Amino acid sequence: MTKLTENLNKKQKNLLLRVIAAAVMLVVLHLLPLKDYPVLRFLLFMIPYLTVGYDILRKAWKGILNHQVFDECFLMAVATIGAMILGEYSEGVAVMLFYQIGELFQSIAVGKSRRSISELMDIRPDYANLEQDGEVEKVDPDEVEVGSIIVIRPGEKVPIDGIVVEGSSSLNTSALTGESLPRDVKPGDEIISGSVNMSGLLRVETTKEFDESTASKILELVENAGERKAKSEQFISKFARWYTPAVCYSALALAVLGPVVSILVFHRTSDWALWSDWIYRALTFLVISCPCAIVVSVPLSFFGGIGGASNQGILIKGSNFMETLANVKYIVMDKTGTITKGNFEVTAVHDEREHNIDDAHMLELAALAESHSSHPIASSIRRAYEADGATLDKGRVTDVQEVSGKGVIAEVDALQVAAGNLKLMKMLGVACEACRSVGTIVYVASRSEAADPENGQPAGEGSVQAGGSWEYLGHIVISDEIKPGAADAIRQMKQNGIVKAVMLTGDITSMAESVAREVGIDEVHAELLPEDKVTLVEKLLAEKKAAAGPKATLAFVGDGINDAPVLAIADLGIAMGALGSDAAIEAADVVLMDDDPAKIVKAMRIARKCIRIVNENIWFAIGVKFTCLILGALGIANMWLAIFADVGVMVLCVLNSVRALFVKGM
């Protein structure tokens, strides 16, 4: 008994004791010879009835007073009180007893699901070690300001996002990503809240407040996921609103019209036996009709699916997105960071010898021009320049112009430098040939006159042709590695019902087509500006509707930052590798917390399993109930079958719903 109750809360323990006491009393009273003592028999049976059912009767009475009559408590109260009035004491007590057993089982199942998710998502820190004036004080994470220094000892959770300033260690990020492989960190590395420090002592400078940190945002997302209801849940809510009153009025009609029809049509004698038989049928009808199985199991299935996905590093923002994810037929993917690693490296520098410039000088000019950009390609150029110990002096750079989708123009010393793609070169009138190397090509040009000689003003974006002519200096080849699991992930997507896989990228056509061939992409569109991606996704949405049907959905997979407009217009936005990215968590409907494209397939499988369980519960519960309702109306089903149709079906549906939580091996 101790082992059984150790995981129950106080309310559950109280109900369990009442159920056991009522069950024992029911068995004893059933064995006692009380038929010759009707009043005593009634009073004795009322003891277990009230013991196990007083709270149901109270809730039913409160519902009547509040004009919210038609719920399961009202159905149970009417059915059991009616059975007691008809002298069916054992049935009356048994109905209330088994209903409460079902309620207890449901409460335990829901509690277990919630505890499992809480344990798996145990990322909320309890405290932070704040360093002030050489002393370390344990404080609430809410009290730590941005820019503070916190100390994280081995075995402690990272309480707030920050940058390591001292120490090295390995971090366990499994609660965030679902992956067991530790992540090594050193000074200068960013770390996020919710991960666990496994080895060395770390001193970290915080970059966010606790409420804005990754752990808080993830927990808030999971907790609020239940507010976005799927169509199945909305259907169940509407179904319960009209279903319960309908069966109550049907039971009343059965109790009144049944005897009347029997008397008028079949010429039965109007006596108490006739009326009690039809009233008993009506009460059986009420017990069978209780919609608990559907009302409880459908939300529980979605809750389990969302929780199980969260454990695997897949954050689904609501059960409505679970349905959309289950119906994905078209998948549109960004290239960089989704199919490829996004770790750009300079692999070649080709200078234009006739302009008397060598590789190192051209790389220096490009690195300075890109020195204020956060784009991965710009970072790779800067890393290549600094690889031999050179230092980048940003003070030499002025008048930086970002040309959307093309590149950058900046003034370096007394020279104006342009670094970007072929579109930028064409815009500036620079004569150059397209490089045939596979990779991202950054073309570099310069001119000595940085100002318009007519007015002396710097040349803005609209006047880049002012001054002297541009000279082509050469180009830099930058390569990006395809993720090891990308090809297998796309193959599995197609095995799981994806009709078309499309890749959109701003990269050059040759590079894009090379990647697409290697991973098995069906259709590729390259050299796109951000607005081009939106236009293409809109066309694909129209194509999808015509080719795959209205229920089919299109998912766009991107980094959640640069692709926010496309994420917004797609049926489903999936942010890939969004660990620590606030913009990704805000923009997407589904957030994958690591860079593994196989998580897309896993998310689809989890969603489809969850929807399958929901449909199983709905059709099983409705099928059994309507069959038993017909049998009850015909007088074939008795109160014991009614108990199975209510409690038994609910228990089976809840057990089936809990399966949605187990997704580890998918």
C-alpha cells in the first residue's frame, strides 16, 4: 500500500481510501441477508454510496445552482440517484464507485505524464552564484542583472545565458536538444541556460536577464502550448456542448415516451413495473453517454505528444501545429545552416594580376570591407585574413553600405572597396567573369575616388557610379560542408510521405545545384533575394493545394532569423538549429534545438503518431458508446455494461493516450 501511494498527492490518496472503503462495504453488504429489511438495506447502502460519491453530488448541485447543468457529474448524480430510488442499490453504488476509480486513474495518468515531462524538461535553475567584490553569493536568478559575473560549479545548471570569461568545461545539453553528446566550452564561447556543467569551474558574464534567457523561453513555450488547440480538440469541445444536453433529453424522452408508446401501441398495462423498466433503461442510457473518455483522452494525447517531442529537442508551439506537421507533403528548405553546416571557410583566393595586387592584399581589403557584417561569409573572410596572426583594424573602415542580397561597399583608407556577388559587380558596372569553382564566390572591386567630384559628397547607395571607374581585383572562393545526415534525412522524409523537397538559397546556381544533387533535393532555386523566397513559397503553396489536396501542408525549414518572412507565410515554419536564438523561437511554429536535419523526420513521425492516437480514441469511444446506447435503449444492456461503456472505455483511451509520450526510439 505504501509503494502504491508514495507518488500520489493528498487528494488522490483521499480518493483512493474512499474507493477502497466503499468497495469493501459494497461486497460485505452484497453478502448480507438484507432483503427482508428494505429500510435498513437502503440506509446501509447509502453509507458506501455517500462515502465514494459525496463530492460528485456536491459538484452536480453547484452546477445546477450556477446554471451549468449538463456535465458528467450531473449525469452520474441523476443515474445513481435514480438507481437507488428504483431499489437497484448495488448498481447505484457500483456506478459511482467505478466512475471514481476512472477519475482516480485519469488523475494518476495525467499526473504521471506531467511529472515525466517536468523531469525530462528539468531545466529551470533554482539559484545563481553571483560574484560581487570577490565574494560569491547564492541568489535567485531573477536578481542577476545583465553584465554580472556568475560562477557555475560542476554539477550545477547554467542559470542564465552568457559568455564564458574564465575556465573550460563540458556541458550536458540533453534536456534542451535530446542529445547525450556533451559540448565543450572555453573562454569566449556562448553558453545557454538549462544546460548542466559537467566538469570544470566556469566564470560567466551574463548577456540576458533570467526572464529572457533560453530556459525561461522554452519552458514558457511548452507551458503555453496547450492554449493553441487543434481542430480535434475544438471539435471535442463543441461536441461536448451539444452532446451532453442531447443525451439528457433523450434519456428523459426514453423514460416518458417508452412507457406511453408501450401502453398506446402495444396495449401494455400501465403499472410501476412498466415505468420502472423504462426508467432503468433511461438511467443506463445516461451512464453510457458520459463523454469522459473523449473529453479527457484527446487533450491528454496532444499533451503527451508535445511533451515527448520537447524531450527530444523538438518544441511544438501548440496542438494545432501538431496537426499541421502531421499533414506535411511539401518541404521547402534553406541551404545554409539547414542542409549545410554553415561553417564557411575560404578555400581559394584568385587575384587579378594585371592590377598589381596579390592574394594577401585583396583578402585584407575584403576582410576590412566585411569587418562590420555578422554574415557567416563575412566571418569566414575575416578568419582567413587573421589566420596568420594578422590583426583587423576596423578604424580604417568608414562609410559602410549594405546592399541587400548583393554584398557590401565600404571606404577603406582612401579606397572604396566592394565585396559581394555577381549582381553587385553588374550593378557597379565591373567587368568580370563568373568563377567556375564550386562554392560561394565573393567578387572584390575597388576605386580610388570615394566621392563625387562635382559636389564632394560621399557616394551613397543610389550614387555608387559617381566618381572614378571601378576596377576588378579578383575573387574569393568560400565552401560550406554538407551535414553528414542531410541526404539520409531527405530520403526518410520522402519515405514518410513528402511529395516534393525544394531548396531555396541566395547562393550561386552551380553551388546550389551541386548540393541539391548530393542530398536528393527535387527542385532548387538559387541566387534569390529575401523577397524572391517569399514569392516562390507563395507559388509552391498554390501548387501544393492543386497537386496534393487542401489538407496537405507546406513546411519551410530555415534558421528562423533571416527567413522570418518565409516562416510566416508557410503553412508551418520550422526553425533549424535554434539553440539560444530568440528570433527563431519567436518566428517559427516548430523549433528544432539542434542542427540535425533528422529531427525534421522525427518531428513528423511524432506528430503522426499523436494524431493517430487521437483518432483511435475518438472512433473507439464513439463507436462503443453509440453501440451501447442502442443496446441500452432496447433494454439489452444493463447498468454493468453501462459501467464498462463509461469507465472501461475511458481507462482504455487514457492508457492509449499515454503512448504519445514515448517517442524516444522514433
